[in-house]
Amino acid sequence: MTLLTFRFAPSPNGELHLGHAYSALLNQKLANISGGRLLLRIEDIDTTRCTPEFEAGMIADLKWLGLDWEKPVRRQSEHFAEYGTVLERLIREELVYPAFMSRGEIRAFIADGEKRGRDWPRDPDGVPLYPPADKALSMKERKRRIAENAPFAWRLDVGAAMARAGRDLAWAEFSDGTLSTTRSVEARPQDWGDVIVARRDIPTSYHLAVVIDDALQGVSHVVRGQDLFSATGVQRLLQEILGLQPPAYFHHRLILGPDGRKLSKSFRDTGLAALRDAGASPEEVRRMIGL
């Protein structure tokens, strides 16, 4: 019998807060009640902001909370070659293209369109979708710009990818109370436009790395915050075109700050290290987050 596999996957670019504690402990709870596995993954592809110091602090916080996980820990920064191999496949299959527009050029392009009375589409986070100009460049022009060291990112051609998928996409969303109760959610990757899947100097992005890692590690159930609910559509599309088995998902409630906003790593008063230093116990943290 295959064990259910859960994972907690933080980025070491700051200190963990109460929201991370809720997600980590909920993953552990579901792994325990199902007799499954809990993995820890360090999502550190952003090598400029992620540091060994933050990673050490996160692991200390998680051990203080009482978490235990299977070894070894997977660090994304150690697997760029694997991501690069998948990226090369997407390039060969013409499902991605090099996008050269800077942020300033994107703003100018959109502003010009809006002056002409066109409402520019935006993604679920309110960010304008990437303009289509680069997708129309010839292969010769793309190669010329790359050869001249022009800055670029690899973007997923969502239209081509959806055509390749060839069917309506959905994912199974389960409840935290029972792993057997699920509902089907329509995946709408088109709402995000042509998302970045890799940088020129880093052969992956969050979206690409997470679907590869989940598949390689045999993750069966992804438990994460409601803020990533809509982004699951992009990941389902990548899973489909790469032939990867999709996990089931549960997007849990968010722990909010005193002002009612989602917590971030800049909220030091809700940071786990600060709470521990102030004398809080792991049991008190569990009560604070409703576990």
C-alpha cells in the first residue's frame, strides 16, 4: 500500500511566522492521522534572498514546534540541473518563449493600450498580463537577442500549452477534516497569462520547480494557504503537459495579522522566534492558530 505523502515547503528568505506554523502543523496532523509521510522541502531558488542563516532559523523553529520529517531534506538550489533538463524539453516543444520586455516597457505598452481605450487584462493578483509582442518574434530575432546577451525570461505559451493538454483541466480539492471528501475545481491557467517558468540565469521558477519536486518526491497531498488557490491552475497545466501525476490539494485558511491582512515575514511580532524569545510555548502557539 502506497503511503500518503505530505510536504511543508518554506522559502528561507525570512523568519517563519504563525501562518507558517499553522501550515506546517496541519501537514503533520494530516500525515499522522493517515499514517503517511511528512517531508520538508527548502524552496531556495531565489539565491539572492534565501540564506543559510534563515534556513537554520526555520529548522530550529520547526523542531521547537515539535515537527519531525523524513530525511534527507530536498533543497531546490541543489537541483538546478534537473529543472534545466525539463526546461530544455519545453523549449524544444515550443511551449515556452524568451520574453525580453522590461517592467518599464511592459508599463509603457499597457499605458499606450489603455490610452486607446483598451482595458488591459489582469491576473487574479491584479498584475497586468504580459503583452503578446515577444511571442510574435521570429526564431532568428529571438536567437539574435539572446546572442547579444539581452535580458530575458522564459515564459509559458499558455495558449499552446492548453492546446497541447487538449482537455479541460481540474484538480481535486479535499477538506482538512477528511482526506476522502473532495470536490473538483476547474483549473484556469489562462487567467494568469504567459507566466514566467525560468530566468536566463536560473533554469526554473516557483511554478516549474514545485510541480517537478512534488512528482519526484511522490507527494500525494499538497496542503498550503488559500493565497495559492488560483495559482494551482498554472501548476495543473504544467503537470498535464509534462505528464506528471497531480496530487490532491487542500488550500487552508490564512492566519491574519492584527490589521486583518495576511501575515508576511516582515511581521516580527508574529514571528515564531520572537514569540519563543518572549516566553511562548509550542502549546500556546497551537492555541493561537486554532490547532
